[in-house]
Amino acid sequence: MLENLGKELELNGWLHGIRGSNKFQFLTFRSSGQLIQVIADKEILGDEVFKMVKSLTQETSLSIKGLIVANEKANFGWEMHLKEIKIVSPSTDYPITPKEHGTDFLFSHRHLWLRSKKQLAILRIRSELSFQIRNFFHEKRYTNIDTPILTGSVGESAGTLFSTEYFDLGKAYLAQTGQLYLETAIFAHEKVYCFGPTFRAEKSKTRRHLTEFWMLEAETAFMENEQNILFQDEFVRTVVRRTVEACKLDLDILERDTNHLLNQVEKSFQVIDYKQAIEILQAAQFSIEWGDDINAEGENILTEKIGGALFVKNYPRAIKAFYMKQNPDDPRTVLCADLIAPDGVGEIIGGSEREVDYDKLVERIYEEGLPVESYSWYLDLRKYGSVPHSGWGLGLERLVAWVCGLPHVRECIPFPRMMYRIFP
């Protein structure tokens, strides 16, 4: 817009806020998701128009015209000096006023709350992250594969599935992951990813859980677990750095310390073994034994002790998904890794090398109590030209929470779905 300094422009949008005196009114005008300062001068507009401007109410839609003038203190280094204004549609008794509102009230009015300053910033950052994710994989020459939302196969845990009757074919499920289908595509394209909504019917009310969220998943042929960890490390540090550089104004609105965030992704993340993680937690007087999963509190302790994000690799086989490759050096464990982010965000990536042994896969499917016949197509992949391969999945909302410095993932998606909320 700086190229338009000294020019007259016409903008369409909404009145976000207004303040002023009997000579000047300062309008905060929202156009294309950005908040613009507009100066209304009584001498320029005349008494009648200026009086109309003073009476405008929050969220009235407007068409305005004015001169673009430099102002270093304004958001973008410029402001508009108003010359003409037209009301498109009035707004009466807008419920979200510039005062404190309770969380439940705000989420019940989420369709309107999205217009507020911080929510505008959060969703712009989410949009930039989504772009940088796709851009990263485009640069790496990965092929985007759109995996199905409705499926007859379980990817993670049968106890966290949303089910529906599927015509005469019995039950179908909302996908927990696109991974199993993504694996089929590596035999055609070698390097693939998917990026879309996934669903978990977990009865969890924690600040890190949603029942519907967006997940980025990648699968790569001829890649082992250690290479997979390095790939995840490069990916996260790249997309976070690029997003911070592109969204400094929005992160300032959220009062996020961008220097601290950039320092966290400057160097590769530390990698520790699950056994080391248990020893660190036990030394911190945290109650945990080898074989237990590491909960949110344990993850917080680890990031504090390490001083930032870290990978924990080679978890016990019994607490991980059936498709993870058994560790040849310790058959009790699998070749996997979780990336744990600091600031209470917790696990943002889960990845592993995939099991290529047909018999071991069948054994694990039985152990999980899953119907083997539903996985016949997946097992075929181990019969026709199987190769070592690895993959991982990243929850977008948790990454947004980390970048934005937000305490709860419910603000990281336009319309959060939780076990106690499906409105609006």
C-alpha cells in the first residue's frame, strides 16, 4: 500500500472501533482482515457528514474513499484521511463490545469473535503456517495425496473413532489419520504428503485436545527412522522461521516474543531416547516407570530440563500404534519419535519407521483387536515390492499454539469442536 502514498483509494469494510473529539474522529476500519486507521476531519467532511460519522456503531459496513498519507505510528506506516463515506448496512447492539467477556460467551459467539483484533492475527498466522507447510513440501518435490475422510480402517485407536452407518456396508469411520492410505502412494510417487481434517473421539477436556483438527502427514520411501527425525527437524524449524518472518506485525499484536521463538528454532532440536526421558523425569521426582506413556506434565518437565523442544525416540512397543517397526536392538520398543514443544504445548509430531514384516504386522493387528480382513489392502503393500519407509504427522493447531504463544488450541482453529461444544 505504500506505493499508493498521496493517492486517493476506495475501500470496503467494517467499522471496528471509533474514538475522537468534536473536530476529529479516529476510525479503526477493517478491510480484508486488516485494521486501518482512518482520520475523519470535520473541516473536510462538513458538519452533516461528520455528525453521521460520530454516530456510527461498531461493525457497521462501509464504503469509504480518502487520501493515503504516511504515518510511522500507524500499523502499516500509513493512514487514510477520509473524504467520502457511505453506509452499506448498519449494525445494532453488536454483542462483543470492548470489555471483558467470559470464555463461554466468546465461544458461543465465535462467528462474531473472529472479527476481533487478536483473533484476526491468530488466523492470519494459521493461514501463513498452512502456506509455508505446503510450500516446504512443494520445494522438496513431494506429491500431495488427498486421503479419504470416510474409512473402514482404524489408524490409531478403535476407542477414539466417530462412526456412522454406511449404506448396506456396515459401519464407516471418520478418519483419525490419512497415514495408511498415504503409505500406498509412496509405491507410486515415493515422496508424498496429505494435509486435511482428522477426527478423534477422545473424551478429553485438556487445553491440547480437539475432536476435529487439521493434520499434516508425510510418508517417504527408502527413509529410516533417524533420517525421518532429521527431516521433521528441518521441516519444523523452516516453517516456523518463515512464518515468524512473514507475520511479525501479527505476532506483535499477540505480544509474542519473536526473538525467543526464533532462538528456539535456530539449531536442531535435541534427541533423547525414551529410556533417558524416563531417567530425567525420575530424577525430577516425577512418578513414572519404564513402559508408561509420558503425559502432559511429564512433557513440560522434559522441555524445561532440556531448555526447548526435543525429540523423544524409541518408545515401548505396547503403547504405540501397530504399524511402527520393531526396534531390532530392543524388541520391547519401536523405531519412532515424538517432537515435544515447550511452553506447555506438548507433542506436536508423532512419527516412526513403518513395519515391513508381513507376519509382525498381522500379529500386531491381532494384538490391537482389529479385524485383519479390513487391512487386507494395507497388508498387500508388504507383499508387492515393499521397501523401508517412514512417516510422521503434525497437528496444525498445536503448532499454531506454539508459534502464537497461546495456552489453548481452541483459539487456533476457526470453529473448535470439543466434546462439550459443537456450536456454532
